[in-house]
Amino acid sequence: MRKNIRFWPFAPLPASLALGMRSRRVIVVGGGAAGFFAAITCAEALPGAEVTVLEKGARFLGKVLISGGGRCNVTNGRFDSGALTEYYPRGARALLGPCRRFEAADTIAWFEARGVKLKMERDGRMFPITDSSQTIVDCLMRAASAAGVTLQTGCDVTSAARLPDGSFALTLANGQTMACDRLLLATGGCRGVEAGALAASLGHSLAPIAPSLFTFHIETPWLCALSGVSVEHVTASIPGTDLRETGPILLTHWGVSGPVILRLSAWGARRLQELNYQFILRLNWLPGLTGEEIEAALRQRRESDPARLLVNAPIAPLPARLWERLVLALDIPRDLRCADLSRAASHALLQQLTRHEFKVTGKSLNKDEFVTCGGVRLNEVNFQTMESRVCPGLYFAGELLDIDGVTGGYNFQAAWTTGWIAGHAMAS
């Protein structure tokens, strides 16, 4: 981890100056990770400011609570901002500067300064040492309370207008009206055009919306029967495209999931949408072995253990249940001994192991990691401040922007980074 972390490039305003600005009213629409972080940052940087977070739902930080299977993948341990931003299919270039100002190491320091220690797993993902997302939620709630942030749930903002004096007027679904000097929209990923309606009403345009981080439906019965089986190292690709990823895969009762599939879906979000989620998925079950090495492994079985049934002779590291199904799917008899494996069957098995193709018939959203690509166009936002270029006083943070990362803590890091920058800018 980087030493001598540059934690607060902006100091809170002196009390004497803050007193003269106590009327500053800031409203954050959206009570998720980005909105909360922006509100806390703004309130801490400008003591006495009236900072309010409006959440449409019944609770705050709902996605934080369910993320990472309830463990909350807070960030990723890539401490070089250039390396970090390579994991954003959309928004990498725009995030490069912001991530140099508030990167993964700063996120770790922020939480640790508030009593929450994070740990890194071998794939770089970082979680609270409690392995509970409630730890992160509680930390953010405490920080918001300590900073004097006002929190309101059940507040559906239906319209926003910029007034001639530069302030904003908001109307809620219940007819209530509110006013503020600075407005931050952090309403999360756009599941539909309506999710970006407030931004559009204030002069912004939206990049085309498409799901990202989703799983694949495959209707092959024997594959679905292996639900729960995982393979640590698989290469997945989509013929006819340049989409190719290597990593863990999880077999499910509807098809395939796991990090390798989620990453493939993220990089291919718009391309797969164009294909209406009907395409061929090619899997190399043994990317760590060459074809010659696989052939040698089959030959070794014929020679050293000729009486052993082929279905009971898996090539490591494939799980035994998966190996059995791969063999039987080629119509190789269950009682075939290794000694009786023909040259033609051996070649077919090699193809099955290295170029296995499945027909994908649809998708399912990954509930814990729900992300979309699309949203407010990046050229309409100043990424030094996260302020709108078309509507002064309006700010953005998080997935409402056309930014999305692959699975592994990258989307939360984008939320912390953009929220932190917007919070300081609104306080300045």
C-alpha cells in the first residue's frame, strides 16, 4: 500500500469564514454510496452548511448493504490510478484525473480514520475485516450524523428547476417544495430513461442506456444440472467479437455467472444489447494447459491406468462432476475405459475442453452488483469539480454518469471518488 497518503488536499474552512456562509444550502438527491460520500465531504469541509440527502426509497445505502454478497466490496487494491482506471469499460479517461486526487488508498484511509479497517483478498478486492456490509453502512451513517447532514427517506423528487438567482427549486411527489444553492444528483444507474429525467430537465443529455454486469442464460440441461459448481480459471469469449476474459466461472440453474462472465458482460454491454442477448459463448475449460499438454494427459491415462473409466479420470483442475458431464455430452459411453478411448473421441474431447460452445438465450441482472452503462454524458461535466458544464450549481456523482466498472470494487471506488470531489466543490 502507498505510504504517506495524501488524505485531505482541502482543509475545512476557518470558523470565521464558515460563519459568514452558514446559509449555504446543499441538497443531494440519492442516498446511495456516491450521494452519502458527497454529503459527508461537503458538510465536513464547510461546517454550518445545511446539507440534506433525499432518498426516494425507505432506507439509505441499500446497494451498499447487499453488495458483495452482504460483505461490501469497498474498493480494489490497485493503488496506481492509471492501472485502476483500466477496469472501467466506460469513463476510464474521465476518471484518471479524479482518481489521482482520491484513489483507493485514500478510500482505505478514510474508512480507517473512522474505525473501519479493510482487508485485501488475493484477487485485489477489499472488504471490511468484519466481512459485513453493515459495518460500512454504520460508518457512513455515523459520519453523516457527526457532520450534521440531514437525512430524509421517502422523498421522490419529481422536478427541479434552476431559478434566475442561480438557486434550485425542487418539487417532491407529495407536493412539498424545497430550495437549495447547490444541487447534486446521485440517483444511481439508469435502468431507464426516466432515471435521468431530472438531469435532462436541467439541460443534460443521456448516453444510450444498457445493462452491465449480468449473467448469461444457457438452456443446456446438463449444464444447468451442475448448478453451484465453480471453476477457478476459465477463458470465455464471444466469436465474431474481440470480447475475451479469463477468470472464475460459476454454473447456475439458468446458465453461467461468476467474475469472468460479469466482466465479459461489462465490456460487451452495448454490443450484447445489439445482439439482443442471443449469441455464442465459447469456453476454454483448461486455459492453463496447451492442446499438446491435454493430449499428453489423456495418453498418460490410457497407458498408466487403462482399466479406469474415462468419466472417473478428470484432468486437474476440473471438478469431477463437470468432467463427467463433458465426457458424456460427447456420447462417450459411461463404461468406456481409458484404454479404449479412440483417436477420434480423444480429438473431440480436446475440442470440448478448449473450444466448448454454448448458445446464450438471454440474461439475468446480477442483483448484488447491478450496474448500467449509459447516463449523463461525460463531456457535459467538469471532472475537476463534478459540476455541470451546462447548468452552474448542479453537480453529479456515481453511476448516474456514463461511467461503469467491472466487478471487483471499481464501481464503489468511482462513487467515493466522484462524491468526494463533488462534496469539496460544493463547499468551496
